Amino acid sequence: MDNIIDGKKLAEDILVKVKNETKKLYDNHKIQPGIAVIIVGDDPASQIYVSSKSKKAEECGFLSIKHVLSKETQEKELLQLIETLNSDPKIHGILVQLPLPAHINTNNVTQNIAFQKDVDGFHYINIGKLTANVFEDTIVPCTPAGIIMMIQQKCGKDLSGLDAVIVGRSNIVGKPIATLLTAANATVTIAHSRTRDLDEICRSADILVVAVGHPKMIKKEWVKKGAIIIDVGINRIATSKTDKTTTYIVGDVDFEEVKEKAAAITPVPGGVGPMTIAMLMVNTLKAAARAHKLPVPEF
Ligand SMILES: NC(=O)c1ccc[n+]([C@@H]2O[C@H](COP(=O)([O-])OP(=O)(O)OC[C@H]3O[C@@H](n4cnc5c(N)ncnc54)[C@H](OP(=O)(O)O)[C@@H]3O)[C@@H](O)[C@H]2O)c1
């Protein structure tokens, strides 16, 4: 159906541009963007994410380094590794895969990554600049950066007059996408678990972004006809009651029924997920250009 937003295809197009810009950077200046990805522990989902990020970085022509640390690693050791990477001129982006084991303070870790290398966009300096609408040298978190690109491809850059509802107020998705939508002139409502009449609020949305982590929570009765629906959720469902190891992924939106009403909708998988990885590559490339005071490619 032509109302499906093909995040995979859009991400592939972005990655082609990243590859080309990376080649130009190397050919003209002998600079190769470098990313270091750190994983602590053996969470299977995190391992899959880290491998696919490292693989994409290699495909883009980046220097891609993976640090795999045991789940017993102490916070001090992790901070030392980050310090080394902060001062390594070959590394322009540092990503620590979340969640971290409970004995490590996640905030301490994310705030100790140099903000210029914080390609996840979690550092308070990047968050602060984003909130202040300073976009030139700010690293925007990858998932919201991909989402706003998908929305603006459908609706145009200026979202004046459109009502956007975001379900979920997390620091990594809900809040930054609210900031980006507001900056693009949408009128934004942020809903969460304490919101009253959530179905009614969702029905008022011209643009509905859902990031809650509850499988198929948004039903067709909750959606305005002709709305743009962005499903951020990744929920792993066991294939059968007896076999819990084989899983498939669904989003937070009941895709099959909502797609009949939506003007455009992202599938899960194949929507927001691939765009998130593509934007990580964009953030790393831009960080490399900035580190060498070169013009930053536009996306
Ligand atoms: N595709 C991607 O690349 C990508 C990237 C990041 C996250 N995700 C996925 O997106 C989902 C959300 O991630 P997150 O990190 O933002 O999650 P999170 O930090 O757990 O936040 C979830 C948000 O949903 C709200 N919520 C929970 N139950 C609700 C309900 N019944 N009604 C209304 N709001 C409710 C929570 O409200 P309160 O604040 O009131 O608790 C919270 O604000 C997860 O499935 C995650 O795996 C996907």
C-alpha cells in the first residue's frame, strides 16, 4: 500500500549519501570518521543492536571499533575507557549501548562522553542546545532525528497548523521529538501514563508519534482519519506459548487496522528502526567534519 512509510528505503538513501560524503572527506582531507561502540554484558537484544550498528559503520567506510566488556565491569573501568576514547583523535563518535547493568550509573556514563562525540545526543549540552533551538552544531538524538525527517518528507518542512500528539515522554524519544516538532511549528501535546482521555487526545492528532513500549496499544478508534502515524515501539512477542526463545517484533500501534485509516504509517519492523541507525551514521559523519572544522554535510 502506498501509505506505508518505508523507513528501510529512506534509511538506505541516507546511507548512500553518508558513504559518498565519507569518501569525499577521505579523498579531500584524508579524514576517516571513527565510531567506538561499547557494550557491557551479554543482553542478546543489545548484542544484535551493537553488531548492526558496527556493521553499518563499516559499510559507510568508517573506522568502527567495538568494545565488548563483561557484565561485571565496574563503572570506573568504563569511565576510563570513555576518557581514552574522548581523547582519541581517530574517534569522532562514542556510543554506549543501553541498558547498562544495574550497578553502573547510566547518567554518569552518558554525561562523561565528550559532548562533541556524543553521537546518541544524550549529553546535557546537546539536549540544552536542542531545547534552545540551536541546531548548527548540536547532536540530535538518532530516533527523533529520523522521525522528524520521515514526517517532513510527508508533510513538508513547515508543520504550521498541524496538531501533533506524542505518546511517551522519555528523554530519548518523547521529549526531543516534541522539541523538534515544536521547532517545525506543529502544535504539540505530550501524553504519558498519567494522561486522562488518552484515546480522545490521540484522535485529535494530525501527526501521532507513539513511543510507549506496549504492543498494539493504539487501535483504529484512537486515530483520526488521514493522520500520519509514527510507531516507535519495539515489542518482542514469543511465537508460541511453549517456545519463548523464538520471537517476532510488533510496534505500539495495531498496524493492520490503523493503516486503513492513516494517510501514512510506519511499519514495525522497517520504519523508525532503520532510520535510527542511519541517523547514527549521519551524526558520526557530522561530528568528524566538525572536529576538523570542515563544512558539515546537510541531510
Ligand atoms: N525504533 C527505535 O529505534 C527505538 C528507539 C528508542 C526506543 N524504541 C522503543 O520505543 C518504545 C518506547 O521507548 P522509550 O525508551 O521512549 O520508553 P520509556 O523510557 O519506557 O518511556 C515510555 C513512555 O511511555 C509512557 N507510557 C507507558 N505506558 C503508557 C500508557 N499505558 N499510556 C500512555 N503512556 C504510557 C510512559 O509514561 P510515564 O512517563 O508516565 O511512565 C513513558 O513516558 C519502546 O518499545 C522502545 O523499545 C525504539
